Amino acid sequence: MEQREYVRRVLEAYCATPGTVGLVRRADRIFAIRLHDRGVPLSAVENAMILAAARRSARPADAPPLGTIRSLAYFAPVIEEVQQLKVGPEYFRHLRNKLTPVR
């Protein structure tokens, strides 16, 4: 995938991820370019965002609220983790379905 398309899709996924501010800053664009240049699969980036959002949503009801995610770099450690995981795509589909409100 060419860099421009990769960056566009990463930034769209970032803005759509629950808990994010929904805005793209210059630093986010640069981080996405670096992910592309390192050869990080788009699926790993998207899955990391889903995993992080699912973890944030699974907090106890009486836990203090978490702040809004204001940077794509927030997901860096989870992206690395996802690249090491030995789970199939069905796991991330399951998480995505749990995060998507039923209409």
C-alpha cells in the first residue's frame, strides 16, 4: 500500500476509535508515516486501537474516568504488543463487535 493511503487509513481509524479526541495533529501524521516506513501492517495498527479501546472500556464502573486520548502515539506500545500476539483475526472482530453499539 502506498504511504499516502496507509496514512489516511491509519488516521481515519484513529479518529474513529472510542476514547480519542477525534482530531489529527501534525505529530499524528508523522507517527503514521513512521509506522508505514517501518513496515507495520495496517491491520496491526487497527487491531491495536481496538484492543486499547476495549481495555479502556472494561474498567470497573467505580474507577476514575480516563482522559481523552490526544495522540496516535498513545497506541505505540499496544501496536508492538499486537505484532507479537498469536491470536487470529476473529479475536479482533469480537472486540470490534463489542465496541460497536447495536442499532
